[in-house]
Amino acid sequence: MPDFDIQYIIKRTSDQFGSEVATSAVRRLVENGFLEQYIDEHGEFRFALTEKGTAVAKELDENPAITIWFEEKNKDDENENYEKD
């Protein structure tokens, strides 16, 4: 996956939850070592998968059944009201 900015994540997840949730999720991925944050040559914050994040992405790719669990968990969480932008 190429490097990306926070707007990419907000746009990709806007139908599921608001920008505050997306921003918080990215922050936690950085804190847990799945993403690294850096500033590009234009002074913009960018994110990239770390080695740990790449390994997890590969595992999800190779074992799609894991994503089914996440989808089911998401359905369980739908009762919680995430505010959309």
C-alpha cells in the first residue's frame, strides 16, 4: 500500500463513521506500531505501514476469514451511534 494522508482514511471511511473516529483510529495504529507518521517534502503529515502493519495486512490478505470476524463485530457495534460528518 502506498503512503497516504489522513484525508484518504476519512474519505474511505466516511460512510461508516465521522472524521473524529477515523483520526482516533489512525492515532492508535501509530501508537501501536502498525503505522508510522512522517512529514513529507511539502510539510504534510503522511502515514505508511510499518513492518508490523505490513505483516498484519499480509495475514488478513491470506486469511480472509479473519475479516469476516471483524465484519460480524462491526455489526454488533452498529447499535453504538458513531457520529458521521
